[in-house]
Amino acid sequence: MEQALEQGVLVAEGEGTGTWARGRLRVVVSRDGMVITAWRTPRRNPKRRIQKSQSRKRREKRRFHVREAR
């Protein structure tokens, strides 16, 4: 835990606490150095956001597609 705090970055500061981050690990520490809580953020697939965006665009294109009369 100490290593995570040494190599981590302070991401938020509240009344008497600070939130440190290192990778997916988040640690809330009081001003006197006592660890209040720690958790890992969920893993996210970086390509998933792009895939969802492309899928949404294709769906909208099909939805609003107007066929020309022959």
C-alpha cells in the first residue's frame, strides 16, 4: 500500500482526506496517513467505446435511410 501511495498521483482532495491513484488502484487516505478505503476500478476495453460509436452510426444510417423510387 505504501508503494502505491509513493508512486501514485493525488487525484482528489476532500475535507481531511486525499484520494491517490496508481493504475486502477484508488486509495483514500486521511491527513494523518491512515488508509480509510482502497478499491480497484473495473477494467475497460479501450476499443469498446469505438465499437459502440460505429455501431450506433450504422444503426442511425439504416434507420434514416430513404430509398429512391425507381
